[in-house]
Amino acid sequence: MIKPGRLSGCDPRYHQIAALLLLLLYGLFRLRFDVRPVQAVLTLATVLLTQYLCSRAWKLPAFDPKSSLISGLSLCLLLRTNSLLVATATALVTIASKFILRWNGKHIFNPTNFGLVFMMLCARGGVWVSPGQWGDFAFFAFLVICLGGLVVNRASRADVTLAFLAAWLALTFGRSLWLGEPLAIPLHRLRNGALLVFAFFMISDPKTTPNSRAGRLIFAGLVAFGAAFVQFKLFRTNGLLWSLAVFSLAVPLLDRLLPGQRYQWRKPAIAPTAEIETATMKGNVYEPIAA
């Protein structure tokens, strides 16, 4: 039975949207990100329109733009292309994947991760990912905002973010120590804005991570080791994105082996106990199609 006290609280996506929007605006007008404002506007318009159309097509009770805005803002920060048509297609694929690629009522892939990986495979060099070298001020300010979001919202998926960061730090510093590299090299690798977006907004997506804490810790470790293999053994870029895409396919197995309570973004502040018990018995306590 779910306790009524757990049904309240501010939706953490508001904080995520504010953090990403502030960074995007600062990047566009101060850091001169190599993304055109028209591309950013077109990307955000496309994710919202796609979310609306899919919500109607799948007959959802309401249009909820929050998750699609997070995906769109993340694309604005990471996606780079010279074609507005490709940018639009990436935004469309990103949101459509939430509705089409599902298993047992959950997204299989993080939408932003899937959109980027899919288009990198299909666009034949027409899509690449920004390394996120934003400068010290923007990097550390964004890091503080992200960490503050974990504390203020007491995000129930903070464990996967912290576990991934711990594993990634250990692998990055461990490799440098093994090779005798100066510490400046791993520190430089970690001062990467794309790493922050990945850790706080992609791998931590509660709709695509395992339901149990043990499953999430295993998942975080697998993604970190997979990314290290791609980056340090195969010497390929975007190891984090490729690794997350591959190991997302293991989430249904982890959910089966290590079952846990499924996450939902927001629940009503007050709900009759009988209704909650009935929904729990039917396995329907979560929205049928996640936003």
C-alpha cells in the first residue's frame, strides 16, 4: 500500500527545465554556443508538437510538455548539425521513441539518448554531439545547480547518478594512474558539460532506469564500464551515449531479476486509500503512457 504522505511534492522536472533553460540562454548569448537560435527554437517547437500529437494519437488524458521540454533543451545543448531538417527529424525521433519503443509500460531508451544515437547512425556524419566545453564558470555553476536539484527535490533516482559518477571517476582516474598520466588529464576529461547533462538528465531518467535500487546500481556500473571500453579501448567518441543505448536493453532483464516499485513523476496530493489499493492490485498505479 502506498502511503498518502508520499503523494505530494513538487515535480522535479520544473527544476530540471529551469536549469537547462538557464544554461542554454547563457550559452547562446554569452558563450556563443555553436548552435543557431533558430535551430534551438525549431527543436523546442518540434518536441512540443510531437508530444502533443502523440498524446492525442495514444489517447492520453492530458498533454504534459515537461518531459518533452527536458528532451528538447538537452538536444539544444548537445545536438550539432548544419541542417535544420536534420535537427527537426532528430527532435521528432526523440519524442516518438517514447511512445513507440516500450516494454512493460516503460520507455526502453532515454529519448534524448535514442534520438542522438539514431541520427548519428543514420545521418552519415550530418549529426555530431557537442563536447560541452563551456568554461569553468558555466561548468561549475551548472554542476552546483544539478547537485542542488538532487538535494531540494530528493530525487529518488539520485542513486543511479551518484553511482555512475563514482564509477566513471574511478575508471577515469584509475586509468590515468595506471598509465602514469598527470592528474591534469583526467581532470580535464571530467570538466565536460556533456558529462553533466548525461549524468543528471539522461542516465537518471526514471522512466528508463531499473525499478529497484540494486538494479540501478548495477545499471550505472555497466554504463560506466561500457563507456570506458568505447572511449579508452575502441578510441571512439561519445562512449557515454553508445553505452547507455546498449545497456538500456538490459533494463527489462534487471527489472525481472531485481523487481522494485516503478517510478511516476507526480501523483495527486490527495487520493482515496481504497482507490490506491485497487490501482496497486491491478498494477496500474502509474500513468499508462509516461510523459
